[in-house]
Amino acid sequence: METNLKNKFRKLLTIALAICMVFGVTLNTGMSTVQAADSVSWNFKNTEFKNLGTITSNVTVNGLGLIANSTKTMSVIPDSQILSDITYTHALALGGSGSPSYRAVKVPVSAQATIKVVLRSSGSTARMLVVADANGNQIGTMNADVAASQASYTYKGSAGFVYLFSSNSGINIYKIQVDNSGTSSGETTTPSENTIIVKNGGTTLAQAVASAKSGMTIVIDGTVKSDKVVLPAGVHISGRNNATIDFSQTSGSSGRGITIKGNGSTLENITVKNASDNGIYITGSNNTLKYVVCCYNHDAGFQVSDGGANNKFYNCTAHHNADATGENADGFAVKLHSGVGNYFENCISEYNSDDGWDCYAAHGAVTLINCQANYNGYCDGIYGDGNGFKMGGVDNKTPGVAAHLDPLNHYLEGCVAKGNYAAGFDRNNQSGVVTMKNCTGDSNKTYNYNWPLTGTPSALGYQVTFGKAKIQSCTSKNGKNNIKGAELSGTCIGF
């Protein structure tokens, strides 16, 4: 009798599961297949890498460390290879033997991770790529064949980073991917009540956002399409498997991809593209963005406005954002009444139609550490202002009324502005004292550093006090400067 009851239960469960599959219903059986491990990847064909050229000093791009010096250089070169129907167009050419001190790649890893590298020997014989731990001790190797292939290494050490370098001669690396630890497919576990998986053909982002509560994480798996969403306060978004949110379903000037009005959310490891307005628009505070890319949106990639304060950006990239006139689509816009304490570290803004960073009418000082603004002001046939770091602007332009200029003391350290269509570092009528320390302006078309003593509002009849710059141990090369309103100190080169 007991056996018959069990058989009947199995049949009923099978029928129920079949119904669920047909109608898209999730049946909570208390068991589920664990999703694939979270992953992060770096492809050297991407814009942030392929324009590096010869690398003569340590640089960090999207969290990946590239270690070189003036005598032991590396280069990102054009090198087209096809592997598994995927075309790789650029490679990091290690150029010779390395060590943790030079010609090495510093890769962040979790406590348990699988490191996958698409690579090949640059010579006529196979070569060996060394995997070393944080102390520089060799813990494994990967084989670099003459033809491009994918090699992998399973790491089981402490969370931190590993080094990759050649044991002898040149190796070309096309892509590095790190799959974080996770239970193997087919094992079962209790499903997390705090995670919602969004993937093509499954739960949509809009559905996930509608059901998410503070403290929950929405995991983007692969590429998904979505209309605009407003993220609830305290809800996080994380990506895996080259997570991309394609907002091409949006339309018009209200078509912002992700709007963050609340506080305490974290977004990481995702790409946001094709929104009809901003990629990500923030008016909330104390939110954190890490390894987020905003590209091909039709207004600023990232924008913080209307009181948004104390938001932190780490290793984020904005590229190829362009609007119809070119005058609005900055890479990062911290403007129009943004609040205090917004912070950027190791972020890159390039090939956007307007400015790299625009702080027009900001109401709070901004801090930028080791950020880059390159080749802004032109994108796909559209021209804009083209400043690298635009550090202020007039808020009130009413004729006959004194201009409102918040005296904001922005701080920039280790920042680079290269090849922008206007100024690299631009005052834009800022009335505070902006400090630039160990910054570099290179090949910007009007000025590398533009800090004039007077500006346009006086010509319009406004009574304003123009701010000054403190330029400390900075470099200017392949261009000119307008720095009557600046004070130089330390070892400044090229002024």
C-alpha cells in the first residue's frame, strides 16, 4: 500500500512539473539546481584596453592590474584570432619573460575560482604562462600553444589576487575570465530567498524589480532586454556571464535605463547600454557601483543629480554615449544640483559626445582618484563640448540676477586627460579652489589645463568671483595651458 502511494505521488509530481514548464510557473520543491558561478572577464579588444599601446608603468583597468616598467614593457596590439567562432581582435603582448614585478597581470580572485585565459605563444613553439600567488610563489601553469586556445587553472587559495606572467618568451593574451566559486551544476540546495535570477527567456528585470525588497539581489545572467526600471532602495544588482542589460526598448527623454532614487544599493559587474536617455540616473545617496559599464546610451552614461550624495564609483567605465546634438551625453555627469561626497576611483570615460566628467551646477564637491577622461567630444559623427574633466559651471543665468556659483573644492589625484576635443582639465566658471595632484594632461586640443582668471559670466553682466586651481606635481605634454588662475607647486612638468 505504501509503495502504491509513493508511485502515485511521483506521478502527480511529474504532472505538476510538466504543467509548470508549460505555463512558466516555478514550483518550490525545496530543491533547485544551483546557478553557474558568478564571473568577471576582461577582453583586450575592449576600448579601455586596446588604446593603451605600450605600457611602461603599472596601470589598473577595470580592476585588472597591468604591471610593467620602462625597461620591461608590455603592449596591447592588434592581433586577430578566431576561437570557437569568437573573434578576438586585440591582445596583451607580454613581450618576454616576466615576474610579479614586471610584464605581469594582476588578477583579482575569490577564495575559490577558475581562471580562464584565451592565449597563444607569440613564437613558433609552445610556451608556459605562470600562475603565482600574492606572495609571488608559483602555484600553477597554463600552456600557451602556437594557435590560440583557452587554458584554465583552478585556484583554491585565499581571496585576493594572483599574478600571470610568461616563464620565458612572449605570450599574447586575448581574454581573462574568473569564474568565482559555486556549487557544480546538478547539485541541489535550498534556493535563496534573497536572490532573483534574471536571464533571457526567464524572469524579466521589470518583474524582478517589482518583487524585490531591500536586502535582495537581482542577478543578471548573460544578456537581457528591458524597458526602463526604478530600483527600490536597498536592492542590489549583480552580474555574471558577461551580464548586459540592453535598454533598447526604452524611448524618448524619459527612457533612463536604471533610475536609483533610494539609498543603499550596490550595482556590480554589469553593462548597461542602448537606453534612450541616461544609462544610470541617480538621485539617491550612499549607493555603490563597481565594475559597471555604461555605453551606447543617448544621454550621459552615469548621472548624479537632484541631491544625490555620497555615491561611490569604483572601476566603472563610460564610453560611446551620444545624444542627437552632442551637448548632453557625458560619460559621468555629476551636475544639476548633485549633493556632497560623490566619489570616483579608477573610473574611465572616453569617446563620449560631450564631456568626460561634467560638474555643471553641482552643489557638492567631487573627489576623483586615478580616473581617466580620454577622447571625449566626438562619437560616431556627433560633436559636443569635449572637455575631459569639466569642474563647474553657472547655475543661475537669469539676466540681471547675480550668478549662483557654488564655491566647490573638487579634488583630483592621479587623473589623466588625453586627446579630448577641448580642454583636458577645465574650470568652466568654477568659483571654488580645485586641487589637482599628480595629474596628467596630454594632447588635448584646446588646452591641457584651462584655468583662466576671468570668464564668460562677466561679459553677461554677472557679478561673480572666479575660483582658482592648485596644480601640484602635475604634467602637461603635447599641448598648451591657460593657467592665469592657477597656483603651481611641487615638480610640475610642461607648464
